[in-house]
Amino acid sequence: KGEDATHIGVVYSMIDGGHWLLPRLAGEIWLDSPPLYHWAAALLGWLFGFILSLHDAARLASGLFAGIMIACLAGAGRQFAGAEAARGATLVAIGCLGLLVHVHEAQPALAFLAAAAAIYYGLALLPHNPQRGGRVVGAGIGLGFLAAGLPALISLGPLLVLLPLFSSHLRTPQVARGMFAASVIAVPLILSWPLALYWFEPAAFGAWWARELSDLPLSPNVALNSWNFLKLLSWFAWPALPLALWTLWKERRRLREPRTLIPLMSFIVLLVMQCVFSEPRSLNALPLLPPLVLLAAPATLSLRRGAANSLDWFGMMTFTLLAGLLWLGWAAMVTGMPARIAKNLARLEPGFVAQFSLPAFAVSLGLTCAWLWLIYSSPRSPQRGTVHWAAGVTLSWSLLMALWLPLIDFDRSYRPVAAQLKAVLPSDRGCIAGRGLGSTQRAALHYFAGIQTVRESRRNAAACRLYLIQGTARSETTPPGNGWRKIWEGGRPSDRNERFRLYTRP
């Protein structure tokens, strides 16, 4: 459920219907973002679909872009402060709580994060290798636009203008030539998809451009947005945020040096842009994480002993306790003991029956043993706390996916609903009008059952003999007109409010 299902639906339409230039979702044009992520996901889905289900193969794109992001952050950290700082950037990125869920979704924002990290890596290269740095910056800008559209240029473009104003290291003729090389690469990449869309689908190009402009409304209360973003970052950017603050304190007399100025200026520009144009939600806070990771990387080597030990003990205790709770909940699901926990889980997910899986159990047990070995055997070092935090995040997510995924899937998936609906559809059904269906539901119905609905606002919806309405359990709305008869009603077992109702008429 959620954006993951929506973007898998777009990818499925690319593979199933060949809509690569102009993305579609369940038969309708989809213009929420440029299609870089969906292109990569569709290609991976096509390449690996013979060994994985399509949605799992397509979601490999998230791993690809996350890997590019971490590699570029490590490269920038190496240019700024050496190999140990590169390792610190990798560990902090892996352990960042805000990335944990989104990086495992089918999420186009990850392509933008990879592009932004590439820009930081290119900027770090500029003073020493301007041509290579310029090429990396240009590729990052162009791919960032193909990933996120106009907001990417608005967020990252000012950085290239402001940095030379504040740092003499970035005002040299060599850097200027690198910036020119960046523009030579960025401009064709930026124009590639819009020009192709304008040439082959001029009406869709106009709709896309209008949407790009309409998605940039000024926030009515920038001050409140700023405060809410900062509150969100207090946990979302952990542990990058406190480590970044320590770096700024230590480097307070050298803030104009590129290693500090580039990530700091980027964070400030991105925060201002997000506060002015976006709502304070987790997805909009994602672009703030890469610059914080770069600021945090040197702090993994310079934390005072007391702070480093505190982070270490906090991480070890937190994730050991969390792993124990995950094991305990799994045992209750599978064995029914402890009875109280099993009863509470049954109340939360009525109808769910857990099955013992030997591969999931073996993997989980191996990871837990590896965690215990790590915390008892890892040598004392400045980065030990960061290592334990990254390993603890990895362990907790892996246990959740290995042991709890069947329960999560039972709670959130629309697969059973789609199967029930498909079973009652007549063979000569024709078109199906729809009301109240969100992008998640339309994508799931298309992917799982091949069902595409026509919005009731469309003219051709009046000719449909079937009508699917998403509503609530407490109230029922009927299709417009007379002669409709309800032939099916269903919903996910865990959702006591959401209901789907199918009507037919002669």
C-alpha cells in the first residue's frame, strides 16, 4: 500500500503496455515526476523478471540508486577528509533512520538522492580534478532533473552559484572550466525527455509543464514549516544530525573550506527550498539527509570518548532489545506463546495464520549470532559506535523482513481483494467505472488482476455496465442513475473501515 504500489503500477504499465516515453498508471497518463526511476525499474524488472516476481525485480532499482548514493557520498568523504571519513559516511548513511523505510520502497526520490550525492562528489573533485568533477556534476544535475523535475533544478542549481561566492577554492579558472563542462553535459540530459515528449506527445508535454509549475506553491507559513522540518529531522536524521552539529562546532573557524562549506551550503539551500515549497513530511525531508551525512562523516573520527561510548552503548542496548522483541513477537505468532502477545496480535490482524519458514528462521538466527559476535568482539575505535549503529539498523530491518513480512503483507496488500473482485467479474464485463479509487488501489487492481477502471468524471464512464466504488463500512454510496444492483463487497481483513463495492446494471 502507498507510494510503493503506485510506482510499481507505473513500472508495470511500462512493461505491459510499452508506455516508456509517457508513463501511465492503470490506463491513465501519469505525470507526477519524470520517468528516470521508472525506466531503471522497468529495465531491471524485464532483466530479472524470470527469477524474481516483477515487483521484486523492479524494486532492485531502489537498491541501485541507494548504492550509487552511498558510493558517491563515500567518494566525496574521501576527497574531503580521507578514507576513514569515507567509511564514516557509508556507516552513517546505512544507519540513518529516515532512509530505512523509503530506501526499500519503489521510490523515485531515491534517484534524486543518487543524483544529488553525485553532485557533491563532483564538487569535491573540482578543486583537484576540474574536468572529471565537472562531468560528474553535470551528470548529477541532468539525472536529478530526470528524477525529480523542476524542483531538482530549484534545489540544486543555486548551490553552483553560491559556492564560488563564499569559497576562494571554488573561484579558480580551473573550477570555472569544470563548471562549463558540467553545463555541457547537464543541458542535453535535462532537455532529452521534455523535448521527446514535446515532439511525440505535445498535449502531454503541456500538461506535464503545467503540473510542474503548479506543484511549486509558496507555503503560507514558512516559519511554521521550518520548525516542523527541524522537529522531524531530530529523529529522521539520527545519527547524522548530532554528528553534523559536532563537525560544525569543531570546524567553526574553517567553515569556508570546501569540505564543510559544500555540504553546509547544500543543507541550508535545500532546507529553505523545502520550507518554502513543501510540506514537512518524511518524503520531503529525504533530500536533506545526504549533506548531513557528509557533515557527519568527520565526526565519526573526532567524537570525544564519552560521547562515542554513549552512542556505542545506546546503539548496542537499543538494537539488542529491539531484536529480542522481534523474536518474541515472531515466537508468539508461530507457537502461540506467550499467549498474551499472541492474543494481541490476533486481535490486530484477525484471520492471519503464521507459518514456520525454515529459510527465514535460519537467516534470522545467523544475523542475530553475527550481531552478538560483533558487539562482543569488535575492537575499540573511534568509529565503533557508528559501526554498531549501522549494524543494528541492518539487523532490525532484516529480522522485520524475514520474520514479520507475512504479517505486514497480510495487513497492507491488496492482492486478496483484487483476486476476489476478479473472480466475480463477468466474462463480457466491458468497461468498469470507478469512484473514490486512489492511485494505490488502481495500481494494485491493475497489477494483481488486470483491472482498469474509468473515472466517473470521464464521458465514457456513463456507458459502463459495472461500477466499482471505494467507500467506508459505515456508509454506502450508490452509482448515479437507476437500476444498479450490488454484486460484490470486500476489503482487506485488517482494515475495518475501507470497503469496495461492485455494482452492475442490465
